[in-house]
Amino acid sequence: MNCPECKSVNRPGAALCKQCHQGLPPNCAGCGAKVTSGQELCAACRTERIPAALGADDGIPELDSDLAVESGAVDVEFRLDPRFTGRKPLCERLRAHLLEAFARPEPLFLLLTGPDGAGKSRLAREVAEGVRSALPKVRLLEARCGGPGTPPFGAFARLFWTRFGITEGEAEKSARAKISAAVALLLPASRAVEVSHLIAHLVRYPFPESPIVEPLAETPTQLEARMFIAVRRFLAADAAEGPLLLVLDDIERASPETVNLLHFLAAGLGERPVALIAVGRSSLFEVHKTFGEGDVGLERVEVGPLSPDESAALFDELVHPAGEPPQALLAHARERMGGSPRALFELTRYLIEIGIITRDGRDPRGWVFDRVKAIGAKLPGTLEELVTARLGAMEAGERHLLEKAAACGEAFWLDAVVALVRAAATTLFDGHGDPDGPSLGEIAIAGDRTRIEVSAALAALERRGLLVESQHSSIPGEREYRFAYPPWWEVIYGAISTDGRRRYHKLIAQWLELRPEGRGEEEQEEIGRHLERAGDGDGASLRYRRAGDAARARYYNDKAIRLFAQAIRCLGPTDISNRIQLWHDLGSVYQLRGEHEPALQAFERMLRLSWVVASRTKAAVAFNKMGRVHRQKGDLNLALEYLERGLEFFKQAADDRGVAGSLDDIGQVQWLLGRLDDALDASAAGLEQRRRIGDRRSIAVSLLNIGHIERHRGLFNEAESCYREALKIRRSLSDRAGVAASLNGLGILAFQRGDLDGARREWEEALGIAEEIGALPLQALLEGHLGDVARAAGNLPEARTRFERSESIACDLDDRRLRSEATRNLGLIELAGGDNRKALELCEKALEIAETAGIRVDVGRGLLSLGEVHAVTLFDDTGHANKRAEDYFLRGVALFREIGNEAELAIGLERFGAFRVETGELEAGRALLTEAHGIFDRLGMKAGDAVKRMIGELG
């Protein structure tokens, strides 16, 4: 500070000039710059003064920066890297078990679980290395499961990054090329493209406008199933080259999607040399209650405490650089640490920090025990006490730095901590600093000292075993750390004051959102979580909603549901508009997943709120959505009621697009009810409205629906005209899925006309497209149709093959409706071949699947098929076959009457009537056949001609 009077240079912070003894203006004690009265430091020195940088919000002027960084640091020469000690029998048993599984070969699903600090992860690594030593061909892929904010398949993404050699920050094009090359080496060309695109989507390097992924946008559950199948195919092929050992650590922190994929692989990798090892805390089953409940049994190994002798041996190994430990310390390690390896590690570090293990004065490179200090030392007796004691022994600056890191979460980033340090040091937190930060001059003087010294402090804490720097950062370009042991994070975070947490979380949220990728899916979720903890519910809700939208766009429906529900919980009660939209989005995802009741509950809340704000449009949408859900459930009359209410509201709101959609939905329900004239009126009105709007894709949808209606009315020429116009539009839009659907309609039309060659031609072209775009549900449907063609042509072997393919795809997709239909058709094939027992078994299975799925139409078809099987059963020694057949026919017919499906009812009446005639009940049979004919005739279906002939033959 230069004296204004004599111009002499004085030390920073001086009150009087040392030369002329005149009073000096208030000046910074750090650099001598002018400050306002009452301030000791200027903004630059407050920003970069190390006590503040390490977290002392009020500053500790007398503490030197170097002391703050180095105090208590463990010298790097004392290495805590012991040999694996203890658990030898368990380690050998697990090693032998894995080698035996690889030799058979067969998949192994193993869980290592135990309390915190039991050494589960180290045990898994030791077992894996032992297996690799005995069998060098074994390849190990391992990853830790992340916590909240981690992408749904984050652990598997990391496994595949390792497998494909994808490095952090690698260009997307390069990553995709590596995936494609690896897959092409293992799978035939016919499968390689599909598997590459699906795995690339799972690991977050998606192919742009993928012809495999994009067509599944409206069927996200099928996309997830397809990804699972692709992963299974790749790993199965990879295991054929050599045994695979996959290890997922911290499994209790895995997302539900990761657990689902793990279960799928355990059940689906049969007779492959693959071992799946999950490692986690005992709390796993509190988080994932059904973990391990699948088709393959989970082998659970509980990792308990070390024995007293093993504890003593491990402690002796840990403190080996300091020589033989005092007997009191050895006894403490043996008897008081509960057999926890982690507690023994923490005890060793604590002994160094409090000076019981210290430098050897005679040899500065060595270490010794301070046996005097060790006498009577009161040592913590549990792992939790050790963590608390180590934290209490730290300098205040270090504790404050760790608090800022803990506010970020179990994982944190260097610059996020720097941001919290600078905000605290410049007093932005308490509102006393300049809200626009230090001046540019002050910043120029400060330089980048904060980052350098915070980095050094974190490095010191890492050497002491509190932190670990991550090899791969979740934020590109950032240095990421995590707490080495979860209880460290829990204890430190728990010590932060409520106000402190809110300040920290708010600034962390802002830091994340200012990142280039701040609007990304995971980032928005993480920002939402910080804003929620900062007390900003509305801000958190907005971010959760953005993350939910992104998750839904990527077809992560489980995650989208969680995020939308969290957004609703955070949103204030007065923000009705956003609540309406959130309930709509949540219900829509539930609907896509086929979870009908939660979807209805969400749309009901949307409807209630729409009434509050007198929004006819939103009420109409809610009614329409509820109608569609009831249609999916098979409650057709209730569906019609809701859809008609929605149509009424759309008309009142003059929403032409909504009116068109409602009319089309109503037409589909009327069609399913067999009210074909009403269906045609509604769908035609919807088509007319859509033509006025000019929405070509929607026009094609309406044309396809009208084609189905016309076909059921027996107006085959009109149906063909609709199908062909829809096909033309779909081709012009390059909508390959729509093209295949239109060809499917033309194939059905040809089949009903008796043109088997034409039907086969249309369906085979559609099947080729479905296979190219990977539309598995459509493939299953078309294989079933081609099976119908083969059966009608008398080619039962081909029919069987087609139905088996359909069933195989349906099983892969876990699509119960497709499985039920394929299984039922296989049963009818067995019936035609004379194997009545097998036919009965398959038809009973088909009915069971349909009942489990709650698909009422398929339940009715299953009942009628069982009626047919029992009607021709000759092996029933009890003589009750006819009674059983009658019972199944009665139940099937009654069900179709109840749901109002007249087309299926007519088919059931025809079969039941034929059965009555065959059993000699001619009048009862005639009555049933007459009713069936009346329905067929009213619907314009050609099946009525055969029924009419049958009635004529009865006289």
C-alpha cells in the first residue's frame, strides 16, 4: 500500500504509514488494494485465499495456504496396498465353481452380498483373477453401477465400452464403427446390422435415423425387448470364442432397467460359458425386491466378517511398513473391528493421521510406531466411529472442502467444487459481495489459483483414501472424483447445515445447466435433484419433466415414468397447466407399456384438473386417452362411451384435428364390436376431416382402418381400394412399417378371397420389409398368416414351421398376445395331425397365456379352440369329453356376447352349432347355425355361405 502523503510502500493491511505515521486508507491485508471500511480482504484475495478455497466461508486469515493443503496428509510412501488376506476357502470354492460352470458349459448367476466394508469387491476381483490365471481364455468385463441420474443401462454401457475399446470422449462415428466391426466378426451379415444398431442405441452411440430403431418409436416396449435380444445374441456369440465373466459392482445402485437386462441374460444364455456376478450390499433386496427371481436360479453368497485371526493377519499386512504393531493395537484390530476389512483400512489411516504411525527419525524413508503415544490411546471401535473420528481430526478447511464435494453427490467434479469455493469466498452466498462477481482486474490478479489448490487438496485427500479420481468422467472435459467409500459421503453430507445444503445445491444446479450438455437427459435429472434439495420445487419439476421427455424419446419408459412422477411430486399445487400436461405424459407412457390401471388413474387426474380450469380441449384429450386404454383392455362398450364424450368436447372446442382422431378411434371400436356400418360412418368422417387438414400419414391410417371395415363387410373391392391408396401414401412417405401394414391388409383380403398365391405374395413382401426394419411383432404376425396359408393349402409341415417361428419371436418379445395366438395355432396343427393330447396341451397353454395377459378376445378364441379339441377327443375314458367341449363352447360364445364382438361370436356359434349337430342335437345345432348365418349375412362375410349350405343339408 503506497502512502498518499509520502508515497512510501507499506505492508498490505497496515493502518499507519511506517514512514510518516499518517493514517492509511482501508487496504487489503492480502495485496494492499483499496477496500471499503470494515473489509480485510479485496475480492481477488477473498476468491483465492486458500482457507476460503478449502471451504471456510468466513475465512481464516492466519492459516497459511500450504498448511491447509498438506496438514494431515498421508505420505505417498506409506502404501496401503496389501496382499489379499483371509477368506482363502471361500475364494477357492468360488474359483472352482466358476471353472466348473465354464467347463460344462452353462450360465452362472452369482450374487456376492454383505454389509458395508466386508470386502465384497476385493473378493470378486481376487476370484476373477484366479479364474483368469487358471483359464487364460476367460475375458473379464466389469463395471460399477451408478446411482441416481445414471442412464438406465449405464453399467452395461461401460461394459460394452470396454469390450469395444471405446475411450472417453471418442467421436460418435468412430464408436459406431468399432461396434459394427466387433459385431460383424461374430454374427452373420443378416443379423449384424440389427444387433449393431440396437447395441449402439443401448450404449448411447445411436445410428442417426436408424432403420432398425426408428420404426419402433411407437412401440418402446418392443424396442427394449429387441435391445435385450441383441445383447444376448452378441454375448452368446462372444462366449463361443471364449468364456465371459461379467461383474457388476454396487448392484444395489443399479437402475431397474439394468436389473431387468441382467435377469434376461441370466435366463437366456443357456449352455454358454458365461458367468454373471453381481456384487452389492445386503440392502439390495430393499431396493430391488424381486432381484434374482427369474427362470435361472440365483446363487447367493453372503460375505461375512473376517475371523479374529484373519483380522489380525490383515492388520499386520496393512501396517507392515511400520514394523510389528504393539500388542494392544493388534488386539484392538483383532477383537474390536468386527472383522471388517474396510474398518481395518480406516484404522490404519487413522493411526497415521494421529501420529501413532509416524516417520522414523533415524531413517526418513521409513515408518515406525510411536509406542508411547499408542499406550492408552482411545481408538474408535466401529467403522462408523472411525469415519467420524477421521473427519473430526481434519483441519476445518478440509472438512469444508469435503462438504462442498459431498453436496454434489457421491460423484463430483473439480470445477463444481471450485464454483462453490469461489461463491463462498466472494461472499455471493450471503449477498454481501458484488452480485456480478469480482472485477476483471481482480480476476486477472487472482488467476487460476483456486483450481490449482483445490486440485492439490483433492489429491491429498485421495492419497488418504477418502476420494478416488474416476477414469471416465460422466461430464466430458471434467475431472470427476467419487468418495472412496459410501459412508464417507453419508457422514459428510449429513454434517452440512440445512441452509448450507440449499445454497450448495442451488449453485451446483446452475453450474450443471451452464455446461454445454446441460440440457441433456441425465444432466436435467441431476439438475432437478439439486433444485429439489435446494427447495425450488417448480424449478426441479421443470427439469424432471425435460429429463422425462428425453427418456421417453429414447424409449426408456421405466425411467420416464419415474421422472414424470417426480416432476408431479415437486410441482406446486397452483401450477394447474403443468400438472395437466404431466399427468397426460405419465399416463401416455403407462399406456405404451400396457399398464392400464395406472394409465387410467393418470388420465382421470388430468380430466379432473381440466374441469377446474374449464379446458374442453384437455378434457377431450383425457376422455380420448381413457377410451383408448379401455379399447386395449377389451372393454369396448366403455371405450366407446369415453371416446364419444371426447368427440363431443373436441367439437365444442372446434379442434378439427382432435375431432378427426376421435372419429377414427370410434370407428375402430365399432369395428371390433362388429357394428360395421357405424364403424364405416365414423372412420369415413374422420378420413374426410383428415383430408381437409392435409395430414397424409393420418390419412393413410384412416384408409387402412376403413379397409379393414370394408373387408369385414364383404366389400372386398372397396377394401382393396383403401389398402392400395394407403400403400401409395406410405411408400411416398418412405414409411416402411406403414407399407408392411398395408401389404398385410392386402394379404388378408387375398386370403379371404381364396387367392392363396396372392396372399402369400403380399405377406412375403411384407415379411421381407418387417425383417429389414426389425419389426419383430409384425414378423410374428406375418409368419402366423403364412402359416394359415400353408395350412389351407394342406402343407402342414410348413404351417408348423411358420407357427413355430411366430411363437419363437413372441417368446423373445414376451408378447403374450402373439404367444397365445401362435401356441393356439400350433395346437390346431397337432389336432389336424391326429395328436389330440398334444393339441389339448398347447390349446390349454394358449388359454392360460391369454388369461394371464387379460386379452379377452384371445381368451374367447382359446375357449373355442379347446371346444374343438374336446369335440374330437377319443381317448377320454371317463366319457366326459362331450361335456367339456360343450362347456368350452358355451363359455367362448358367452364371452364374445359380453364384449360385443359379433364377428368372433358368429365363428363361435358356427363351431358350436356344428358340434351340436355331430352329437345328434339337430334342433339345437340348427338354431346356433341359423344365428351364426344371420350375423355373417349382416356383416357381409362370405363365411355365411358355408353355414347356409350346412343348414340346407339339415333339411
